[in-house]
Amino acid sequence: MRAVKKGMRGVRNTLGIPHVFHFPHVLHVAALLIAVLSACTSGPPPPVQDSGAYERGVAADRAQKDAAFRAPDNEDSPILAADRARFEGLSYFRVDPKYRVPASLAEEQPVRPIVIELQTSTNARRRMRKVGALKFTLAGAPLTLSAFADVDVRTPTRLFVPFGDLTNVDATYRGGRYLDLDRTPTGFYDLDFNRAYHPYCVYNPTYECPVPPRENRLATAILAGERLPAAK
């Protein structure tokens, strides 16, 4: 997702770094078939094959993101230049495979695109196009999250999924967190909350970031992904 930085022309990636540093996990063909079948039933989510390798991959991505945030020559880092030398890295919940679930996208098929305005961290409004609803099951409960794309992109290749949950009270940013998904031709997605991340507003108030709409406020705690630093 892209975020506007006040006082500057153009937009920046919400992560603030090139997408090469952001690695949505791609399922193997066999795992994807399991996900498709699971998405059509009320059964448990597909097992993560070789969870050790999966957890190491998530850890490596997190370390690479920390390095990008800390790099003194990275103009897109939201960490103020004066603070980067003592930046200790982002805080995360423990990687938990149960928060990685298959999802199916029910796309909107209107004559005209559905455009809504999302509130932002600066109380401005951001126009986004609603692509559809991601349907999934977590801990036995059926849930739905709306997926969005930039309003000016006719054929989006990525989906933006802002969401809130019960951890926003204390463990995560009150304005919610984000997921980015690469668009798939099948309509099935690997929804991995272990890769949920905070908007840049958490680290730098000069960024203007969308707030999840009410329909994307989950009545459960997502104990996965990025979190606020624990009190010392």
C-alpha cells in the first residue's frame, strides 16, 4: 500500500522500502490445492509444510526489513536519520502458523467500480477502490476482510488489506495494521497474519496512512505480525 508523506510530492510505499524487501510467501502447488479445498469447507486450515523453514523465512524477512529501516542512506526509511544508529529493530509477536490461513476472494462485479473514502491518520480522506471480500476461517470462526486497490489502477496486481483487531487496545497501533497480497488468477490467497505490518505513521508522524474501515475491524485478537514494543 502506498502512503502520502505530507510536504512532499508524490507517494511512497507504506513500507517505505522497495517491494524487493517485502516478501509475500508463495504457496507450493500442492499446498495451494490444499488451500483451495480447505477454503471450500469448514475444516481446519492447511498444515504448514516444514514449519521450521517457514519460520526461518519469516525471520529472515524481518531481519532484512530492520536492516533497510536502519540503513543510513535509505531515504525511504521512516526512522528519522538521527535515530537510526540506535534503532533496535521492530517488535513482533512470535511466529504462529495458525495465523496463516487460506482465503478466497469474492470479487465485486459492479458496472462501475465501487469507490469508498478511507479516513487517514491525519483525518484527510483517501479514495480507494473496493476489489472484493476475502473470506477465511480462523480458529473455527468464519471471517471476512475487504480488499482494496488504488482508485486510479484499472487492473491492480496487488491488494491492500487494512484491518483492526482487539490487540489495537494496547499491543498494536490503535489505527490498525496492513497486509499486502499479490493478485492471483485463481481468487485463492495465502492470508498470512504473521506478515501483518504497521503503517509508517507509527514511526514518523509526517506520513499519512489509511485507517481500516469499520467492516475490517475483527472482533478477535490477531496475535501475529508486527506489534508495539513491550514496555521496559
